[in-house]
Amino acid sequence: MEAVRRLEQSDTKLVDKSEWNRRLSICKSCEKYEQYSGGLQVFKCMQCGCPGFTFMVEGSKCPLRKSKWR
């Protein structure tokens, strides 16, 4: 969670909560989504290897060839 804190403190623009939830629900329904076991809601995109942070950044897009969100 240290990485999330650093992202929030940087000049990186993050999406708002509703967009965050929209992107997360798309990621969760994707065949490339891998949920880590345990109590934390941490996952990894099997396409790009991102540990669930890419979708939080305002200017990012889904790494799949046919992007599922922007």
C-alpha cells in the first residue's frame, strides 16, 4: 500500500472514486485479472503485470490490444 500512498502524494492525477470503481469492475470481469489470496483487495493484470495501479491513473488505459477502458 506504500505505492498507493506515493501515487497520491505525487503530481500524478488519479481518477475519482466513481471512475475507479467502474474500471475496477471491468478489470474484475476480465480473463487477465488475477486476485491475490488473503484479506487484501490486491490483484494483478496478467497482460501487463501491473499490480492494480494502472487503472487508478487518470491518463492511463487498459493494456489489452482492444482496450476495455480509458
